[in-house]
Amino acid sequence: MSKGAGLGPVNWSLLLVVSAAAYAAYCMRWAQAPVANTDTFIYLGVVQDFLAHGHFSQSHTRTPGLPLFLLLVGTGRAYFYATLLLHLVSVSALALLLSRFAVRIQLIWAFVLVALLPPYVQNAAYLATESITAALLAFGFVGLSLYILDRRWPYGLLASLCFVWAGITRPTNLVTPFLLAAILLALPKRRLARAAALLVCVPALLLGSYILYSATHFQSFDIASMSGYQLSNSTVQLYEYIDNPIAREELVRARSEMFAEKRPPNFAVWRAQPVLDQRLGLSDAELGRFLLHMNLRLIVHHPEIYMEQIARTSNVYWFPYETKMIVNSRVLKVAWYGLQILVLATFLLELTVLAGLFVGSHILNREFEFAGNRAVVYLLAIAIVFQTMIVSYAVIGDGNARYRSVTDLLIVFAVALIADWGWTMWHASRRVLVLASSQSTWATEE
């Protein structure tokens, strides 16, 4: 354990004070929150359906995670108070995990202060899925990490429930618990089968129940019909190859109109949606399923164009993320951009160095220094980050930094965790050099 590592009672008290001050400051500064997003009204429609019938009376193009949260807290200021609180608690939970790994106090406080700055809090101000998904992923990650450290099943149960809710809020994270379970089973000599079972069984039970509900009431076996619409973003260059003449005509026309208006063609499907509903005689949910099958056929028959479309937009994923909540000042905009670039560059640099050391140690048949529970937890964190990225590329087809923002807290966490390890290795190497120099001096004197 490093000297000055972990959070003691004084630092926990100070963290409580800092969190309370941040909460009050954001509540006063962002008086207009919560702010509507581009798809907020669709989620509100799902909420109205539930309120009117006491259940979901029809299949919707949006998953139920955010609507269920809105039913609990409402859509007014209480929503913002709740999402802001979730963010602050998730920051504290990740700080607790850093403390459990005896990370230096300087790095823990650096993590906390960065995570409480506007670029990492801005999602809480929006009536959007990102506002709760980021906290749910953080809670699930912390719960799973604490299970690895303490082997207490409630932590594993908490993790699986949080990952399920994150998945039914943003479908890009539906596969997260299953991926993490596979990683836990693949780790040698770790005996994490119980955690893997919890990660698989609880989501499978809950998701399976919802799928059965959809099949019984709506003759639909999917969680949402949104996948069809999202895939239409990534197949925008393939519209000429659509086999249905009506869909081909309307989507190509909508794409041309978007180009003429100098707007992203990825949103052509939303412009064409009302006309497609009418001409094909389908509801929004039925159209989503029609688009899903149509896009899968396009991808299978033209994979090279599909991959090219993804590659063209992939670099934007790692750009700084901004909303109107944080760009009211040019100076602050530059500061927030610089901060995010620094964090993301450090994260990718650390990952590259670690990967190089790992490969080099195996080639030279040497022991890899980065091991133990810390390495497992770091592996889980980057798995969530890159799984979110890959699914966003494959399904949405757009490298939007907004999609990455739900994992930004995990990215900052990973930076602090590896920075502490690197700091420790550097000090250890200096001690070895000093000791070797001293031994050489003694040998010369003798």
C-alpha cells in the first residue's frame, strides 16, 4: 500500500462536503434543467401510454428503462435532482473503489474533481437515456468489482440488476453483463463462476420475461423496434440496394433531401418514417421490425460498404462531447475541450502502453507486473468502454461522442487506476536503482 493511499474519515467527510457543494451549485446554475433532447417526446409518449392504461398497451420504438424512471421521479425538476444525485453517488462509489485499491489520495481527489466538472455532469441535465445509463453502468461496475474483492453475493446481484436496467435504457448495453460474465469465466484460477452466473441468469430472467410479455401482447419478440431505425443510420449508403420499391424510393428521397439541406443523411429514416408508415400500412413498431430485416439483408449482401460507412465516422467517437449546457463561454469551451482531450488521450496512451507491456512480457517469457484484482477490474472497465463503442458503431453506425459519454466516468476511473500503478512502478524502479548503486559502492570500497 502506498503512503497516503485510500480515503480516511477526514477525506470521506470532505468528499461529502464537496459533493453537497457541487449539488447545490449545479441546482442553482442549471435552473432550466431538465432540458428536452431530440427524442425526449418519444419517451414521454411511452410514459403517457403507461399512465393511461396502467401498462404498456402497444409495442414502442423505445426501450422502457427511461420511461420507468420517469414514472418514479416525474419529468420536472425532481428528475434533474434525481439524476444529479445519481451522478454524485456514482462518483463517490467509484472513489470508494479506488480507495479499496489503495490508490494515492492525490489521484482519488483528481478523479473526483474531474468527474464533478460540467463536461462529466452535463448528461444529468437532459431528459435522455444518457442521464441514468452512466450512473447505472458505474453502479454495476462497482458492484461487480466489490464482489471480486469480497466475494459477497449481494454485490453481484446489485451489479446484474444495474446492468439490466442500463440495457433496457440504452440497448447498446444489453450485451454488457453477458460479455463481462464471459470474461470472468475466461480468467484462469479466479473462481468467479458465481458472479458470472448472476450476471447471466438475472438479466436472462428479466429480459426473457419482458420478451415473453411483448410476444404475448404485441406478437413481437424484440425488446424494442428501435434496432431497425438505428441500423438504417449505418446503411444509409446502401439505400439503392433495398429490395422493397416503396422503402427504396422513400429512403433515397429522404436522404437526398438531407444532403440538399446540408444535414446528416443518417437521420433520413426519421424523415421518411411517417410516409413509410402510411404507404406500407405499418405502425411505428411494425416499421421498426420491417427495417431491421431489411437492413440485415443489406449488411449481409454488401458488408464492405457497411464497414466503410462505420470507418468514416468512427474517429468522432473519441472527440470531446459538448452540449449547450457547457458552451456558454468561449474560454470555458476551450477549457472543457482541453480537459476531455487530455483525459481521453491519457486513457488511450495508458491502454497502448499496457498492451505493449503485456505482449512484450509474453514474447520474452517474463512475468507481467500488472496482475491481481486491480488488473481484473481494469479489464472489466475497458471491456464496458469498448463494448459500448463497438455496438454503437455496428448498430447506430455513427461515431457520436454522445454515445461514449455514458462510459466517461469509467474512462476517468481507469486513468486514475493505471496512473497509480505506473507511479508505484516508477518509485519501485528508483529504489532498485538506488539499492544497486549502493551495493556497487560498497563493493568498490571493500
